Amino acid sequence: MGAELKSPAASGCPGVGGGVKCAPRAAAGRAGLADPEERTLHIPRSSPVPGLQTLGGRRGVEGMRDSNQENDLLWEEKVPERTAITELHQTPHVSFSESDIPPSESTELPVDWSIKTRLLFTSSQPFTWADHLKAQEEAQGIIQHCRATEVTLPQSIQDPKLSTELRCAFQRSLIYWLHPALSWLPLFPRIGADRKMAGKTTPWSNDETLQHVLMSDWSVSFTSLYNLLKTKLCPYFYVCTYQFTILFRAAGLAGDDVITALISPTTRGIREAMKNEGIEFSLPLIKENGPEKRKASGTGLRHGEEQAISDEDEEESFSWLEEMGVQDKIKKPDVLSIKLRKEIHEVQMDHRPESVVLVKGMNTFTLLNFLINCKSLIATSGPQAGLPPTLLSPVAFRGATMQMLKARSVNVKTQALSGYRNQFSLEITGPIMPHSLHSVMMLLQSSQNGSFSAGLYTHEPTAVFNICPPKDNVLDKEAVHEELANCGLHPKTLDHLCRTPVLGKLSLRHVEMSDYIYNWRS
């Protein structure tokens, strides 16, 4: 049970534009529920959410080179991966001015495809039901997950601590599958993780034979996941490299009728390498920020985007002069200058959310082969040298290890007008995927009687996975559910993930439920 605390106050592919498709040039470690630690908490009544910052970077086209050190700086968080409990309790008090879009209310949350690193729930009712699961409850939760047993909880649970059904469902919601599994190494996040891995034992870093074995096993696991996805037995999975993250989604999810893969962030080098391998892809956010979008919305563009539009305008102007027969009298920029300016623009968007790449249909299979054979997919120097990318999945796959998100409850007293009042918190940490987020939210509706708030910490490079590229077809909802019925997700969670994303480049940062109505900010 949580301790009661008082406070005085409340390849090496290195880094093409355009809104159209780019045509190819050539054909378990087990983590239990940790006991809360006793400490004095100083909780202000209102304070902002510690944010996450993305730092854009430039990168020249210098061929295939390692970018470990550069990536350490690209996605630095303003706060450490684990902050003090004092800071965690400040999370729910986010001001409206910090949100890029107005708060919204609904009985359902929008789907969020980003990976969360931490969730902090607060409520006026205790979370002690989440502590110290019995051996039988833990075993039953694992079996329910492995057999994809459907469990539906009542809208309100009078005594959550005595509800075996609730505790088993909570255990189930914390399970995820990982490859490779090295208990002494933090395998998520991988972008900017060099400092966390520094000093750790990595026997494969200078052993080519061991590196080959690791990569061979990884290729088998990756192929297994893709085959599960293709047959709709796996809804989605993530590939986390030291440079970028890929989200693979099965046909039917997010409103798409084919398999899709989103890659973020990318560089010009990796986009060129994909084109050379015959992979067709699009840059959905470049199309969104094109000249038509600018004229329609009246919003300004960054210098690089304005420069690209200026180049297009120049070409159109000289075509008009040629028609008039006076082109020889006007000094025209040489082709190399125009090409150089376009290349500079392409490099300027590297490592930014705008560099997100979308691959669809059979091109995702070509992408699979490209990634397996891309030697520079793995770092060649630094703490991550020789270590294959991390595979994260909601369902089991060949070579995977079952893992558990870490959860703990903390009880505190905060200052109110009439004195001190109890405030209860539940913290969950780890690679929290969309299905886990939705499952936990459903559980808390029942256990907290439809009243709680949550601060959500996003792995920033994955926030852009919430974009909504144009859809080719409108899907039959019932047919999609029938085809994905065996993907391992709860029917309500599956329905949630089949919805079209609406958050754009944003992600959920704060959620509050009152009387079973959600209010959220992103």
C-alpha cells in the first residue's frame, strides 16, 4: 500500500521533397510493481508541465556516415527520463496557453500513435488496488494476455482493492513484447540514448561474429513480426533505431486499407537510399505545407520552405519569358544553382517532424528487405555500436521476450482552502504503446468512478505518427473488425485504433476525466 506523505504546500543511411510520391530510381525481463518510497513532497497548487523539446539539426550529404553523437542532441528532453515525484505531481496543472490546440471534450479520446515514456495519474480515490498482485492474479493476467481473453469491467467498481478481475486486467495491460532483450541495457528509447548506455557492458561492440549472430536473430524476429502484421494477427509494431523510429500498421488501422509504415525523423541520405532501392514513398507534411496550403491558410513558412517555393516560382517565370521570346535578355540562374538550393532545403528539414516518410502497400515489404540489408541501420561507434534496433509489439513474435511496464502508487497530502486533502497517484513508466494507454484508461474509468487526471510524457520523435495523410478509400468498419478479430486486442481498443488520427503533429499531453467525460490537451 502506498505510503502517506505530507507536504507544506500543494544506411548509416545518412539524412525528396514534394507532396507527390517519390518514384524509385531503380527497379521478459519481468518488472514488478515497485513499492512507493517515503519522501517529503512540495507540491505547488499550479505549475506548468515539464515539456519536451526537439532540436532541429542540419546535415550535409556526405555519404553513409554514423550520426550517434549528433542524434544525442536532436531529441533532448527538458527533464530527465525519471523526475522527482514533486515534479511528477505538477503534471496535471498544465495551462491552456501551453497547448497548441484548444482543449476538447468527449466520451472517447482521440487515438494517439506516439509512444509514451511515462504516465502519471492522479485521483481523489486511492490506487492501492494496483499494488502487490497475488501470484494467482499475476498468472491469470498473463494467461488472459496470451490467449487474448476478452474481459469487460463494470462501469464502476465499489471496492477496487477486492476486485480480482480488475487487478488481473491491470496486469494484462502492462505487458508488451521486446527484441532484443538485454536486461542490463535500456533498449528504449534508442534516439539520444548514448549517455544512458555509456559504461554498460557491450561484448558485441568489437566482435563481428557476435554482431552477425545478433543481426541474424533480429532479422528473423523482424520478418516474423511483418508476417504477423500481413496476416492481421499483429495490429502494429515499432522499429526503434538509433537514428529514427518506424511505425508499421496493419491494413484497417488508422483508416488505411493497406499496410502502412511511418518513418521519423529522416534525412536526405536515407530518403535517397530508399529511392535507390525502389521504395516508393511520400512526404505527407511537405505537401501539407506547400504553396497551396500557404495561400489557403495565410500562415507563414520557414525560410527553407519559402526558398523551395521561390525556386518553383522562378522556373515558372522563366518558362513564361521563353514563351514571350525574351528569355535570352534576362539573366537566368544556372541549373546547378537551382539544384543546390533545392538540396539545401531538403537537408534543412532533416531530423524535423516535417521529414516524416510514409510507405504504403507492397512497398512496406521492400522496406523490410531494405532495412534488413542496410548495414548502416546499426551504429558503428559509441555505446550502441553493433546493437540491432529495438522491436516493440503488443503481441508475441518469434524471438520476443515478454516485458512489463513498471507501475507504482503514491499517496500524498496537498494543501487546500480547508486544510490538507488526500491526493493519490499512479505512475507507469516504460515504452507505453497505444493499446496499453487505451487499456489503462478503460480500467481507470471503472476503478476511479469516472474521475481522474493524467499527465502523459511523449517520446517526441514519435508524436508525428498522429498525422492523417489522405485516404484512398472509406473502409467498412464491420469488415475491418472481423478481419482483425484475432490480432490480440480488446474489441474496444481495436475500434479505437481503427479510427482516423486527428492530432496531426501533436500528441496527448494532459487528460482529465470527470463524470466519465474526457477533457484533453495536446
